[in-house]
Amino acid sequence: MPSQENSEWTECRREAWVSSGVFGFARALQAFGMERFKKNVQKSVKGFNYTLSRLYPAMDTLTHSGGAVTLRQRAKTASKIAASVVATN
């Protein structure tokens, strides 16, 4: 979805709702569902970052530099790289 901060940016939101109506097991099933979601989100973020690094190789140095680079900073960098690629073509 477009960012509220800047309409040229795209934001990715991950949400989950876990509910269960099974009497006596509802809390356990909900906890299991949330833990499963967290593990899957970690995998998807790795895949997302991998895809971005393949699309924008110059950005890859930022993700492996060891510095504290936030996802927002990486997205801004990717946007600038994409804009420069479009401008040169």
C-alpha cells in the first residue's frame, strides 16, 4: 500500500488474527498459531530482502555491511536506485 509519509513509497504490512473456539484448547491453539506466524514472517522477510538484493544489487552492500541499517532506509535507497535506473533508460 502507498506510504502515508510519501505516496511514491510502498509499505508492507504483516498482520495476523488467530482465534479458536475449541473449548479448553483455545489459548494453546492461539499461542501456537502466533508462534507459527512469527516463524513464517521471519522466513518471508528473508525472502523479501533476498529479492530486493537481486533486483537492486547496489543495495546488497547495505544489507551485509554489518551496520544498523533499517528497513525504511533500505527501502529509500532502493527507491533512489530504481529512480536512477529508470532515468538512465
